[in-house]
Amino acid sequence: MDVLKKQTMYTISDIYALSDGERAELIDGQIYNMAPPDRLHQKINWKLHQAIANYIDSRNGLCEVYAAPFAVFLNDDDINYVSRIFL
């Protein structure tokens, strides 16, 4: 007889309970640990951020650009949370 392992469903409370500096995303109730970005990733991220912000500003746009990490709630629930986005 096969015994099914019970799968734990995590919520946003579990993400908030992580220690400071621990990076993770919550997707469909599952926690995915994230490695910290390396220097090249951060350099590319900054250049994209700068180029997009300059483009918006040069056209008097109303959009705002935020640098990662930035919390994003994908759905109106407590089982989805991602911690980075470019725009």
C-alpha cells in the first residue's frame, strides 16, 4: 500500500515569518527559496531600471519604475507572493 505524503500549504504569514535577508517566493502555497542576485544581475537590473525610467521621464509619463526587490501579490489570496519585478 502506497502512503501519500501530506503536502503542506504555506501562506503569506509563512513568508513574513522568514528571517531577515532570506529570499523566497510563494506560488500556489509552495515556498521557493531564492539565491541572492550576483553582481552582473544587479548591474543589468540597474541599467534596465535607468533606461526605462529615463524613457518615461523624457515623455512626461505617469508610470513609476521600482527597483527589485519589490513585493507583488499575484492574486487576491494569501498563497501567492513574489518578491521581485522590474516595472
